[in-house]
Amino acid sequence: MLSAFLLYAAACDPLTGTGPGTPPDPTTFLRADPSARTAILTLIAGYPATDYQFNYDGYGSGSLVITIPVGWEVTVQCENHSTVPNSCAVVAGKGDTQPLEPGWSTPEPAKGLAPGGSAAFVFTPTKPGSYRIASLVVGSEASGMWADLEVSDGGQAGIRAG
């Protein structure tokens, strides 16, 4: 029994995640309705599929690429499965400390959601460009806690591993 516990403890590091694994199919985290021009994006901070908890849906450092057309209404459902506070916020670029627009983040994005917490927000991009969805808790984005957000001039909403 003790040897099984020690093996489990060695495989699971509470500071860097739950152990090695394969990130899931990213398309399971985006539901889009082209006729209504709406999308629901689920971002799980600290997804347990990787050996590093600073990720959304198992993808870190911009390797999750979300495409949203201009004018679409996007609901972001942010869940914190990590062991430290994290948030979700639409930002213009690296190192930003405030959301791109008021309300384009979970509440108190610099403080973050407590482990096990969740919140949602809605945003509607008005111009094309390259942005990020990042955790604004100090040190999180620098540790890889961000996804690439591409706002397109047209087309469909999508998500992929990049």
C-alpha cells in the first residue's frame, strides 16, 4: 500500500500539475452557432492532461488557438482546476495587466478565481486582430497561462492546437 502511494506521489506534483498526459481534442471546448453568430468557449485552467498546471484546456503558452469572427458574441466559461488562483481575460498582448475592454474577464482578474472556482463573461470583438486570453494573476501569463485569440474579418468560429 505504501509503495502504491509513493508511486502516485512521485507521478503527481501539486505545483506543476497532475502528471503527464495527452491534452484533449480542443474542439470539445467550443460550441458555435453560426446562424446566431454566438459561441460558448470553455477554458479550464490547470487542466490535468499535462504535467504543468499553467494551461487552458491542457494547452499552454499560446498553443491553444481560438478564432472568433468580428461581431460574434462569445461567452467564456472559465473554470479553475489548478491548485493556485487563475483568471481568464481578453487582453491586447503580452504582459497586459487589464482586460482589453471592461467586463472582458472573470471578476477581479488580478486576484483570480480560487482553486475549484468558476465564472463566466461575455465579449463581442469589434475589430480583427491578434489578441490573447490570459490569466492576469501575477506570474501566471509568464508561466504560460495564455491562449492565442485570433479575431477574423469573417468566416467561422474555431479552436485548434497550434
